[in-house]
Amino acid sequence: MPELRRAGIIGLGTYVPERVLTNHDLEKLVDTSDEWIRERTGIRQRHIAAPYEATSDLGVRASERALADAGVDASELDLIIVATATPDTIFPATACLLQDRLGAARAGAFDLAAGCSGFIYALSVANQFVSTGVYDRVLVVGAETLSRITNWKDRTTCVLFGDGAGAAVVGPVEKGGILATRLGADGSGGALLDLKAGGSRTPTSAETVARGLHYLQMNGREVFKFAVRVIPEVTSEVLALAGLREEDIDLMIPHQANVRIIDAAAKRLQLSSDKILVNVDRYGNTSAASIPLALEEAVLTGRVKKGDRIVLVAFGAGLTWAAAVLEWNGK
């Protein structure tokens, strides 16, 4: 068996729609307040896709920026993985739409559905392909237009979500890179966060539309308890796989769902606030786009420097959870 290569992120790019929806804007739509939303979630605003923007449109913008950052032409890509809960269509895959629009003629392409954990799931898949030498350039995209499946009359969910996209080019690196990944799932909790209609179990009909079954539904209390438990657990597991401890972390980038979840998980891990990146206040929960949006911000603002050890950790519908340890090999 050939020796494994090191794989790492060699380019990053993100995109968010121009329209910003603030908490004060939401006060005009549902019975809520800026103070209530900020105290319970930490969110002040979120970006919302324009009527003409679909998930692939956001993904293309982020992908073009990631390719430029990596100095890689789309024609060099071997594979495109799009993590999304809001594909343009059930089929063809949104990844195939990106493949065509980017001009990545030689790349395979598929979508990956793991909810908010999707980007790390896809990063783990890319790591396997690159480290084994099967592929040299894999584009990993997390892109969402959650505004399209949000019930804007439901104040318990509409305050939480936003739209956006992030992309990473994964390729071989000489040192550092992706040190370990850990994936998990518990399908028994699937009903806690789901979209009930539109699939083969409950096909689209006039009744499903009338009942609002094409909007996401969430048991917020139970998802909160799940997240606070699983983030520290999977973080400790992935660090052990990498041969590291909590004190070796330079920065943790958690899924940006709710600042209370992030704070509670950090407390259990005994991590100080200066080692946690939080930007949920400006973007809300962007599901699979959350991690790459936060990672690029960390790089651009100097929170991450070459050689730093970073933990990415997320939880989402499925129920799923995932974590990755990176030794940053970027600029």
C-alpha cells in the first residue's frame, strides 16, 4: 500500500448575498424583538438571498474566490463536493451545476447531505481522496439558501437562519494540513430537525403546501441539549486521534448556530473566549456554509496564522456531528 500524503486546505473563498435582514426588520414580520433574539441566540442580523439567487449562485461565487486564492484553474479540479440542505433541485446535483458553470470539465461532482455538519463531512471525504493519492485537487463547498425553507411566520425558527456559501480547495501539502477528522450520527433524533415534505415519504401535494410541511421544523430545546453535549465529546475524540489535547488548540471554530451553545460547549472544554471564533451575530445560522465563512474570517483577521492548530466542529440535522483538526498551512 502506498504511503499516505498530507492533505490540506490550499485556498478559501466565501460569498454572502447583499441583502441584510436585521432583528429590527424581523420585528415587523413576527412578534419578536431585537433584545429577545440577541439574548437567546447572539444574532443581530443575517444575509438573505435575492429572488434570483439560488444555492448554486452563491456556491459559484465562493468557489471562484477559493480557486483564485489557491491559484488553481477549474480545469485542474478532480472532484467537486457540495454540502447543502437546500440544493437548487433534488436532481441534478447542485455540484453538477457548479461543475458546469466553473468549467471544471474533468471533475466528478456530487452533493452531500449532513445538515450543518456537511462542510466537515465533505472535508473529510476530500481528505481521503487527496491523502490516498486518488485525486490532487478537490473543491469542497458549503452553500445554503435557508431563507427558502424558513417559515417567516414562525418566530421560533425564522430568527435563526441566514444564507451564504464558503468553499475550500483541498490538495496535497508538505506539512500540517488535515491532521484528523471524526464523523458521527444518530438517526433516532432525525425528527428533532427536519423538512417533512418533498421527498418520497411525503411527496409534494396541495395538502403538504397548505400545512407548511416544506418549511424546516425544529425542536429547539432538544437540539440545544444535543449540541451542548456532542460538541465537547467529538472535540475531545478528534484531538485524541490527532495526538493532541485541549490546551494544544490555538483556535476552535464551532458551527455558528447559537452563542449560548458555543459558550456552554467552550465552558465544558475549558477554553477561553480568545480561543473561540464567533460570528453568528452577523450571519445567523448558515448551516453547511457556517464553518467556511468563519474559517476565512479567522484567516483574514489574523486569528489564524501558519502553524496554528485549529479545531472545526459542527452538529446538524440527521442528527449528525463532525470535527476536524487542522494545522494551518496557508498564508
